[in-house]
Amino acid sequence: MSRIVRTISKDASVVCSAIDGKDIVSEIERIHKTSAVVTAALGRLSMATSLMGFGLKGEKDSVTVRINGNGPTGSLIAVADSFGNVKSYVQNPIVEIPLNDFGKLDVRGAVGTNGYVGVVKDLGLKEPYCGQVPIVSGEIAEDITNYLATSEQVPSACALGVLVNPDLTVNQAGGFLVELLPFASEEVVTTIEENIKKMSSVTTLLSEGKTVEDIAMMALDGLEPNVLDDFEVNYRCTCSRDKVETALISTGKEELLDMANDEKTQVECHFCDKKYVFTSDEIKALVERATK
């Protein structure tokens, strides 16, 4: 079970959300059959998006984060709801490159550093909020921090980690996101900075038996933090046959008539790998709906 715990300082000037995302990242590896470095990259992005979605207010709100650094992975995309449930997709799931200079999976090399981070927030308004900034790292956490500071003017600190076993299964996965409100004092900022400097990596902390609550409390140590929320979060795709039918109808009458020439049309969900098969007669029925 993956979990998110959110804590807040006593003066309510800073919030920290922490996630144990092992089950989510394990599901990513199972569905997309990713190589080790892609599991780490897409896992990091998915957990970051989950943490960002968890901060949304409306039940039907969602956030989509896309990263394309022109590296061998191609585009990576993750979508989360306001409960932190997330789904994700990567253009190229198999990337094999050498370890980095520290002997670790080279996420930066896989993602690339010549591109952008794009965020779309659907908050139930007439138009979604869209923001885009250049990639600064390719390591994901630094890119999320830069996006929040540059596009949304929210000073923050993000840490993400995925530890992959030799057999490609996920050993540990987690992260945290600290967000400061505009009235946070310099003393609070300094305390947060010192706390994070003293902390081991998230995967090390999880391997040592620390819980997400422990990690969130460590980030806000000295600020008298309290737990606000403790939620189970999952890898969750919301695709359905009805949604696929709507998508097919949106392609237009001519495209549907072309599909109807085939005995069967198969549509595959990029997020969960589920396959939807439509017969020629079923496609013709969609043509009728498209012309109404």
C-alpha cells in the first residue's frame, strides 16, 4: 500500500507531504515493463505528480505533468487526481545506458536536459491552468522545484528516489515535497534548509525503516509540525469503454468510416495497457452517433 502523509508547521507557514510510493512504482514496472533507469525516471515523476495532485482542493481536480528532455526515454507523462492517485506513461520504456559517475542509475542521461516541464491543472474552471518551464536538471525533483518556483511562485523543496533491484523489481520508492507559504519567515526557511541537508536520501530512510510520517516530520523538525492527512494512494487508471467510444467519435465521421472497413479495431490505453476491441458493426454504430 502506498501512502501520503501531509504535515504542517505550528505557524502554518510551511507544509510537507511525503510519499511511500513503492507499490505505485512497482505497478508502473509491471504495466510498462520498463528498464531499471526508466522505472526510476517514471517512478520519480509519478510520485512528484501524486504529491502535487494531493494538494489540489476540488475532488474532481487533476494535474498532468509532462517532461521531455529530448533524451532516450522520449516524453514522460503522469496524471494525478486530488487524492494523490496517479497514472503514467513513457514513450520509450526500454533504455539501457551506463551508470552515472556516482555508480547510480543515470536518470538525467535517460531523460535529457534539453527540453521542458509542462504542467496542466484542471481545476474545474472554464480553462485549465497551463505552465511550462525549461528543464534544469533532468533528475525530476530539481525540475519540479524549479517549476513551482518559476511558474507558480511557490518556494519549495522536492526529493525523490527509486531503488531498483537487479531483477528489475522495486526495492524502495518515495519522496517528499515541502512548500512554503508567502508569509514564511527567513528563520523557517533556514530551518527547512538545515533539516534537508541533514537528511539521508529518501530510499535510504525507507530502507532503514523510517515511515513517511517520520520523513515529513524530519523535514519540518523544529517547527512543531502536526499531521494534517494520512491517505492511501494507488496507481489508478480511469479508462473505460465509454471513454474510448467518446474518443473514437471525436476523430470524426471519415476516420470512423475508414476504421469500419476493418473487421476489428483495437484501441490500447497507454496508461494501463488495457485493450478495447470494436467490431466493424460497432464502429458503424459510432458513425451513427457521430452524425447526430
